[in-house]
Amino acid sequence: MTMTRADEFIELYRELELVAAEQYNLPKDGSVVLHLSNRREFRSIKPELDYCRDVRNLLSHNPKIGHTYVVEPSEQMVQLLSATLAKVKNPPKATDIMIPMQRILWKTEKDLVLPVLKDMIEHTYTHIPILENGVVMGVLSESTILAYLVDEEIIEINNSIRFSDLKSYLKMENHRSESFRFVSKDTLKAKLDELFSNALEDGDRIGMVFVTHSGKETEKILGIITAWDLAGAN
């Protein structure tokens, strides 16, 4: 017997329930897709998932008329379930969201500060990682420069100042208005959402998340993630 679109819809919905219940430890009581639609990573399609749930209930709880389902789901609904199932099976990870190293502007302690400041203004960069052999030694930000100028009572950054002169200000733990985090390359986007959300609730602003192989500060970074990158991945 040829599978109709309604059959395909019901089969996809059933598989989505099974996979989502296992992936997110959800109760297997018929409310899996409801719980799924309320998760942060699926809120953008919550109305569509709720609609699919209504259609599935209609198809499942009503008898066929002349061997035909009472309604025929649209192709878009089938595609939505298929895409959602794929996302549940293979949830986005840090490596799917991060800006990779080859696209990051970074410097070393030996580099001059002034040319980098000009780059920051021209390209609206907010943070510049300072690396040594690929490992993060510090971060340059607007607050870094301001703290340096105020504390050292300096009125200008001349052509001779290098990042090594700002070393204590570049250290991540010495940034006064923001924090920095490290995560492993396999960290799920849902965990990253939670990381930023919890920080915000605690009054902590995360300036940048560094992605390494296993999330250790001593490892070479593979890429960076900002709040903007995370928002754009929804």
C-alpha cells in the first residue's frame, strides 16, 4: 500500500516523540512535542509544532472515512517535522555556532596596541583575544583600555605601547564589567543558551566564550562565540 502524506506525517510525529523523549529525558505520556515546543531552542517554531500536535491528535483520534484520513497535512508540515526531527537527532554544537580561528582577529603580547585600536574602530570589533601559541593569555576590550588609561593616568596610547605593557589589564579575571568562559567543542547550543541566560540573571555579562577541544583554558582555542552568534543561530 502506498504511504499517503498523512501516513508519513504520523510516522514522523511518532519518531519525533520517541527521539525527543530519549534525547531530553521527557515524559512518555503523549505530551513530548508540547514539552519540546516549550524548550528555548524550539520556541521560534512553537506555533507550528502546536499546530502539528493538533493535526496529529485529529488524525489519530478520528476514524478514516472511506479508508481516507479526515484531513491531509500539508507538505510544509511534513517538512517541518522532518527538520525538527533532524535537529533533535543532531542538535547544534559549539563548533556549529562558533567563529572559527581563521576568521578571528587576534594578537600576541608582542604586537603594538595602537594599530589594533584603529582596527577595532574601523570594523566595530569589541574584543580582541591575545594569544600565545593558540592559547588565550588575555582579552583586549574597550574597558581594558579605559581601565589602563585611568589607572596609569595616561592621556594617550602612543606608537610604542605593546600588549605586554597592558598585561595585567588583559587578564580575563581582571576585566571589571564582563567575564569570559571556556566550553568544549561538543557543548550543545542548549547548554550555551543556558550559560548566557544564567549569567544574565546573575548580573554577569559574558563578553566572549572560547571553544577548545575539551573546554580547558590551557588548550588552543578553536573559535569564539558571542551573544550575537548565539542569537543568530536560533
